[in-house]
Amino acid sequence: MKWTNHAQLQVYGVRLEGWPVDVPHANPSSLSAAQNAEIRDAIDGGSMKFLRLDGTSLISGTTT
């Protein structure tokens, strides 16, 4: 997955919204445990998500 350049996620038919502002756009394997926890918490809390390019959520199927 193209973690370092989120603009290239369209190859997968998705876009990423809500990446934490204080976490660098990098492959999660190169981030600290605390940064990965912040990403996990953002996903779990719903503030970060992958959306299909048509605007529907990959998890709930709802639109934003």
C-alpha cells in the first residue's frame, strides 16, 4: 500500500481521510509504537477511515 503518498491510493480505489496531523505520512512499520497507537485509535474511533472513491465507507457502507 502506498502509505507514504496517500494521493496514490486511488490505485486501490480508495482515499484515506483523517490521518492524525502529528503523525508523519509514512509506512506504519517505520513509525513508533506511540504513532501506530494513535493511528489505531483514530481508526477505532472513526476519525480516520478509508473511503471508496465514490464516497462510501469501506466499513459501514455509508456516505460522508
